[in-house]
Amino acid sequence: MVVASPAPLRSKKARAAGIPVIDLSLERSKLCELLVKACQEFGVFQVENHGVSRKIISRVEREGQEFFSKPACEKQGAGPAAPFGYGSKNIGFNGDKGELEYIIMEANPHSISERSKSISPAHPENFSCAVNDYIDAVRNLACDILEMVAQGLWVQDKSIFSNLIRDPNSDSCFRINHYPSLLNLDDWIKYPSSQLMFDHPKTRIGFGEHSDPQILTILHSNNVGGLQILSPDGLWIPIQPDSDKFCVFVGDAFQAMSNGRFVSVRHRAVANPMKARMSVMYFAAPAPNACISPIPEMVSCENPCLYRPFTWAEYKATAYSLRLADNRLDLFRN
Ligand code: GA4
């Protein structure tokens, strides 16, 4: 059965209650339905009972912490992020800045083992094993989610989305962001802790407003708040941090393939003035030469093709030529 895509809900009411939390241990047909609903109403959701082991997550977090606790000159040895490597405060190539430091790398074993030599010169294999195991686990999670979404859309080929990221040439990438605490002892004395987050002059943007260009983002963070999504009425809604869950974002390429039925939600991270926040992200992307266009099942007379076909390489080059907050997908509208 082919279902023409109805108008997405994306109502204010839908957002007011917070983003959906989807229990991946539920029965499959129910899950498919919930995942589609979340992709179209919110463009973001959290998953629990996801099956990724705590050990895999903790190992990668420990490696991240170890790296970020090194002296600046040592970290610089893994930089600059152009676009892969270590970066501090500068984001992209067009003047965007944020209160963070990060490492980004291509999510394939060869690039990871090369990068590990400059990130963890003393024990590169510890770093690369931790990252490779983590990527394998979250790639499987992303593929499961994509296959259930395809099933929920009644698309004939259930692997239509997951095949793009299982492709050995997939351009997926891996990132660890570290948002240091911005406080010193004087601030603790001056500001009552409940007010600190809102009133403190040092509350700053960690990573500015943007949508993710890829298909799907799988994000894990420690239990420190800071991640926010932009609601349809222009309000920033905080996402409850929970290290037992993953947060999943629809990316621009998924919005295009769903012919605008799914929404690549705009989000940002504010630096928490009290506590350091660390997030680990896997950005699931197609191969550079993959062609992205609305899938036939999402196109009908009532829902004509919203986007022209483009390659992932073309889209990525456009993203890097623009500012973080620019709406790049609009440039590909018919
Ligand atoms: C946002 C999602 C990923 O973190 C990222 C980012 C990339 C970067 O930080 O170098 C970009 C940003 C992200 C979107 C537009 C371009 C590219 C910075 C920027 C200004 C790694 C990605 O793929 O796109």
C-alpha cells in the first residue's frame, strides 16, 4: 500500500509537551508508527532501551574526557578542524563561533586510526577501538530506526534509507563536543545557583542555531542540560538531558527524501555556566555521489516534488560555503 504524505502536524500543542521518548523495546508495528509520527511532528525524539551497551558509551566518553583535559598546546596537535581534527571556538569556515571545543572525524576505520595518532599519541589503539565500537553500535541503531521509518511509511524497499549509510563509501562523521563550565569561584558566591543558568552574564551560545545536513544524527550527552530545539512559534525548548537515552535528529537530507514530510528541526546548545557538558554525535550521511531526491512514495498530485535532485557532495559543499544558521535546503527547492 502506498500512502500519500499528509500535511505534517508540527503544531504548537504537539511541541508544548516536550519531545517524544520512544521505547525501542515496544512491538515493531507500534514502533514504526511512533517513529514516523515523531519525525514528522518534531524532527527529533529520544530513544530508550536502545540496546547500545553502557560499556561502549562510557569508553568513548572516557577517551573524550581524557583528550579535552590535556593542555591546549597538546590538543592543538590534532587540529585544526579543516574540516576534520580538533577545533576550539571556531565552527566551519565562515566566521561562526561558539563556547566549545571539539573533535570531528570521518566515521570509517581507516580515517579513525589515522586521526587517533594525533588525538591520543600515547595509546592511539585505545582511542580508535573505543570510537570504532561506538560507531558500529550507533550505525546499527540508526539503520534499525531508518528501516522502521521506511516500514511506517509503507515504502516498498525497507532498506531505501539504511542502504545509504551502510554504503562503504558513506560520508558519515563522528564528533565529540566539549562545552566547558564558564564559572569561577566568585561567580558561585555572587549568584544563587537556581538563577545562575538564566541571569549569569556568562551564559553563552555553545553551538549556534542550525539544522544538521545529513540523514540522521544520533546524539548522546552526559546528564548536563544545554541542548534546545526551536519550536514553530520561535521559542527555544530545552531537551531533558538523560545519559540513558539517545537523542535522534532528522537531518536536511531526510527532509528532502521525505518530500518535506519530515522536518530537519533547528537546534542549538547553550553552554551551561555551572557544569561542563560533553556530547558525542554520529552523523549518518550518504556517499558523496549518492543522489538525494524525494522518494516516489512521498510524491503525489497533492504533494508535488518539493526538491530538485542533488548529490550529497553538492549539498555538503553548499553547507560549508554558508553560515551555520543559513537555511541551505531552501536553495534546493523546486
Ligand atoms: C552541523 C552538523 C555537524 O556538526 C557538522 C557541522 C559542520 C562543522 O561544524 O564543521 C558545519 C555545520 C554542521 C553546518 C554548516 C557548515 C558545516 C559548520 C558549518 C558552518 C560536522 C556538519 O556536517 O554540518
